[in-house]
Amino acid sequence: MTVADTPLGLKLARQAGWNQIETDWRRFLALQPDGCFVGELDGASVATTAAFTFGPVAWLAMVLVDIDSRRRGVATALLKHALDFLDRQGVRTVRLDATAAGQPVYEKLGFVPEYPLTRYMGTATPWRGRPALASRGHPGLALPNLDVSTPLERQGQDVRATEEPASRPSALTLPPSTHSQWDAVVAFDERVTATPRGKMLARLFEESPELTQVLCRDGQVTGYVTGRRGAHATLIGPCIADDDAGPDLLQYALARCAGQPVFLDIPQDNAPATALAQASGLTAQRHFMRMCRGEQIHDHVESIWASSGAEKG
Ligand SMILES: CC(C)(COP(=O)(O)OP(=O)(O)OC[C@H]1O[C@@H](n2cnc3c(N)ncnc32)[C@H](O)[C@@H]1OP(=O)(O)O)[C@@H](O)C(=O)NCCC(=O)NCCS
């Protein structure tokens, strides 16, 4: 696949009702120019997939087959091709988030279920009584509200322990790939996801600085959130954070998207993130199954407040 094939990718994404826009296809092609493939049937381009590697871990994404060409083995053939490519790169693990339609196809290729995620959707509403994180001083520098208690706590909902952190978080200016804390952000993400995703995060942060926030405490990164615009909604995520930073970061992102449709993909085992999404008026739209082929990855779902979206983990 090349940039010239992005109209095909967009057509298939629209057909399936997916959220990706041209920027997403360009990002996939930039992340792994030799890992995006077009599937042909009888000489016509009818399918796509994008595979990309993060060190020993790979992700498979954008498995889309034209509606008129399904159930003829196109996805299976294309996936085998992409898996051969990834095996040649020497990856030890391939992961993906499967739709209900995709899961049986992946199982036949040796993928096993890891854990389910739920997509929450709705109109983002800022919390009443919680001032939006103010932009001051430097354009693009978002400083967090220094009141770190969450609105849920103020409303008396037992979402999480309400202990005041020892010291208050402070924000970073972005884009951070040149920032002294950038390496710490990537290391923090890797501790949670067990995947070195720096090249993807740099791109996401730089594409959407207005949706990106990093929190630190005592000089240590405690979490970050970013997001991206889509055809149907702004996808908030990834949001990777400890227990204190997670609620603030999700609320920061929801406030930045106030009045707009949003998606949030949350591991079902992250109960506080689920409660926060539900208390924000978002509703479950669909489910995905995170699947893995090869060595299992031990990520920490309690710190995954929102994943990067079904196509990125
Ligand atoms: C999921 C999707 C990619 C599958 O594509 P596909 O090309 O139809 O998949 P395949 O043909 O390889 O396999 C699908 C089924 O067709 C069967 N099949 C394969 N070749 C066949 C043939 N020649 N005749 C009849 N059936 C065939 C497969 O055994 C499989 O059966 P199953 O559903 O009982 O497991 C496609 O439905 C799609 O694009 N869906 C929307 C987007 C989506 O959900 N993508 C997955 C993201 S995780």
C-alpha cells in the first residue's frame, strides 16, 4: 500500500462505519511504510491491512474487506501475508483488537483472546463545578487545575479512593519529542503497555497538541492523554496514567471536547475508567477483543484509562 491507495482505505473504512480519516492512513504508512498492504481479488483492490512493529511487539490494524468481496478468503490471505511480513521482522508478539466479525478469522490464524474492551460514545460534557484546565502563558501549554479532587468525588460517588496526592501535578508543554521529559513519557508508557510505542506517541502528540496533556508529580510522569479527530467522533486515547492522574486526564480530554461526539475504548477490567465514562453520560457502543499471537504481553489494564483505539492498542 502507498499513499496513492488511501482513497481505497477511506472507502472501506466508510463502508464499515469506521472512524479513521486520511490522517490515520498517512500515519500508518509513516509508521511502517513496508507494512501496509492492499488485497486484490480478480485484479481489483478490495481489502487493506496495516501492520507495524514496536520492537519485539507488532500490531495489526485496518483489516477491511469490501462488502462485495467478503467470505471468499480475502482477509485470511491478506492476514497470512502480513503475518509472514511480521515474522520476517523477528517480532515475538502480534496483537490486535478484534471486532466480532474479525475474531473468528483471527482465531483460525492462531490468535487467542486476551481481554475485552468497550467503546464508550456520546457527547463530551465538562464537569459542572470543575473549571476547565486553563491555557495560560505559552500557547499550547495547558496547565492543570490544581484542585486534584475529581468531580465524581465531589458528587460523593465512590469511584476511587480520594486521598490527596502528596504534591500537585504539573503539566508539560508540547510537542514533547524535544522536551526533556519526553523519554520519561515513553518509558512510563512502556512500563504500562510493555510495548515501546515512542514513534507512534510522538506522531499522535504532534498531530493533536490541543488534546494532549502530560501530568507529573515530584518530577515523575504520572500519566498522559492524547486523542485524534475522526470521521464520526474524536477518539480520546491513549490515556495511560496512575490512579491519581487518570481521572484528571480523562476529564481534561472530555472538557477539551465539550459539546462534541467522542469515543473512548476502555478495558473492561478498568472499573474506575468505566465508571467515569458512564458518569460522564457516555454509553457502551460496541466491544472489541484484544487478541495476541505468540508470546503473551503483560500490560497493566488498571493504568490503561483509554486505549489508542481499536486499530492501535
Ligand atoms: C472481518 C472481515 C475482514 C472478514 O473478511 P473476509 O474476507 O470475509 O474473511 P475470510 O473470507 O477470510 O473469512 C471469513 C469467513 O469466510 C469463510 N470463507 C473463506 N473462504 C471462503 C470461500 N471461498 N467460500 C465461502 N466461505 C469462505 C471463512 O472460513 C470464514 O468463515 P467464518 O466466518 O465461519 O469463520 C470482513 O468481514 C470485514 O471487512 N468486516 C468489516 C470490518 C471488520 O470488522 N474488520 C475486522 C477488524 S478486527
